[in-house]
Amino acid sequence: MQPENYKSAEDKSIVESANRFNKRPWLAGLIITIVLVLLLEGLSQLALLVRNKLVATDTNLSPVELHIAQLQERDSIDPEILTKEMRYLYQDGIEFHPYRWYRLPGNFKGKYITTEGLGYRFAPQEADSSKHLLGCYGGSTMFSINTKQEGTLPNILNAENLLPEDVRALNMGVGAYGSSTELAAFIETSRKYPLKYALFFDGVNEVTRYLERFMYHKEEEFYDYWLYPYPSALQAAFRNTLNSRASEYQMEKKTNWKPALYWISVSIAGKIRRMLNISASSSAVSQNAPEGWTESEYEEAGRIAAHLYMENIRDIDAIAKSRGIQAYFILQPSLFTTTRKLNEIEQSLRDDNHPFLAAIHASTYRYIREADKTGLKFIDLSGAWDDLPVGEYFYDWHHVNKAGNRHLARKIAEKMVPLGDFK
């Protein structure tokens, strides 16, 4: 082979580089692919940035989406921050608990949410031993998933002096909890804190938890005696615990960053799922109506759910009395239980559920009302929304904003305090 003549060292370098690519064509393909992926990722990042800017000022939101955005703006809530904190609490930081499904991260301090050591939503210093403590148990309504710390029911009871001066309410609600897990939570917290009173705010999760069991695990006899768990949070708790994920909150250090291509694919998948009316998860009860149910099955589901609830609160009451604690049991309201004339948005929030939810909700509440409550301090607040002033309060058929919680807190105090047990 004759030596090649090059006009310059640069020409020689170019030719040699080309020869390397000719000998390894896959290398050229790999480099081109990487460049194209990086370019696509850059364009995706730009698309997400533009979309987020547009959404922030979007006037073409659906009426319900616009309504929710206005509720958050009214309460000065940054939805991105609240969503980030909730995602950490109920997905990234949640841990398995051996007898109450899962526990939220302890000693968490975010912008909107604070928890004490066991993961309940109050600051440790709030458990002032100079006060008579009122433990407030319930699910996501008691936890108050849509409000700041000061917008929860217990904090409003304290801040607005709705309780006697020497009583302090503590928020011991956890999302999706019902009477079964509250029984376990009550045993746990009454050992740690010198409770004088305990309030159990239930109803909605007695319906939805049992309803999912009836749809997916109807033949599992175990769930006749213990509430069916919330799958999404429980799966995350198992995963985190098995992975030995630390529960210390490190929002700034630990990030859930994923490529823009991932988020765009999630968005596209979500749009396709909504077009096909496919449920995002097995826990979305409003999208999984069981076919062929009869009225007698609605009645049976309500009867069993109510029976389990009554068994649980009788056990709670017995334990409370053995420890010198006065327990109160409150049946919570929803848009299914009010006689108030609903506005268009409220009707949409209520009716955006399959009819079977309303049917089983009605039968469960009826059986609870008819049950023997001898010896129990039971308060039926299912009609609490009947005299709710004109305004916007609801995020869905049972979650409300701070103003809705204020109305509800006053109803609770009006019914509970005059019972004469507060000394």
C-alpha cells in the first residue's frame, strides 16, 4: 500500500477518524442515537416548561379543575409543594406497620405538613402535658389532605377555642384509615400519650374500604373481621420497608427526578387511559363498578360494613373506659348524605362516581343508624352540610377546604362539648 499524502496533520486526523468509523459502523450509530436522544430530551424539557407555564394561566380548564385551583389559591396553597409533601408521606417515605397497615414518616417537617415521632399530623410540643388531650382519629378527612397544618379539624378546634380552655386536640388521622386501623392506632397512641378524650370520625372509609374488598376479595373471610387495606399506600409501605429506605425527610437532597420523556409518556398514557375509561389502579372504586349487582347485594355489603364498624367502636369504647378515656364516635358527612341543594360543581363531584357507591353508602349508613349504641357516645353528623353557607368548599364528595373544616369543627364542638364529659 502506498503511503498517503496529507496536506496537514489535521487532514490526517480527519481521515483516520473516518477510517475508525468505517471499521466500527455500530460506533457511529451509537453516537448518532445518543445525540438524538439528548436532543429529544432537551425538546421534551422545553415542552414541559412551556406546558407548565400555560397551565398556570390556563383558562380552558374543566369546571372542576378550575374550581379546585381556585380553592387552593383562596387558601394560599402551592399545589406543587403540597403534592410533593403528600407524595413523600404516602408513597416515598411511608413504611409498613405490623398492625395498622402503614405509618407515615415520623418527625416530618414540610411547609404545609408536620408530624410527630409516630407519624401523626401534629408537632411533638403540641402534646402539652398540662392540657387534657383529645386524640382525633379518622382517615384522610381528619388528616385533611387538602389543607395546611392550621386548616385541619383538630387545629381549628384549638385555634378557635371551640373546646374548653384546658383541652387540646391532637390530629391522629391517617389517610384511608377506618375503624379497624383506628382501633390499633388508639391502643398505640394511648400508651404514648396521656389521653383524656378520644374522637373517632368515620363513615366514608367504612364504605370505600369494604366496597373494594367486596369487589376484589369477596370470598376472603378474613375481611369480615378487619377492614380491607388501602392497596396503593400499603404496596408503597412494603416496598420501602423491604428496601430499608430511610424515613428521614430529605426533600432537598433526595429528589424524584425522572427524564422529561418519562413524564411526557406518563401524561400520554393518562390521556389514553381516560379516553378508554380505564382505572389508574384497583383502588379507584369509582371506575370499577361490579356488573350485575342486585339490590340485595348492596344491602348485604352495607350490613356487613356497618356490623364491622359497630364491633370496632364497641371494642374501642371498652378499651377507652378501661384506661379512663372518654370516647366519642362521629358519623361523618359527605355529598351523599346532605339534603342541601348542591351547586353544579358539587353535583358533578358527587355524581362522578358510579351509582353503586351511593347505594352502598346509603345502606351502610342506615345500618349504622339503626344499630344498638347503648353506652356509646355516638353523634350522627351525616347532615352537617345541610346548613353549610353558600360558597365553595369541596375537593371531591367528602374532602373539603379550611372553610369547610371550620364549619365541621363547630358542628363537632356543638354536639360533643355539651355532653357534659369535659371537666
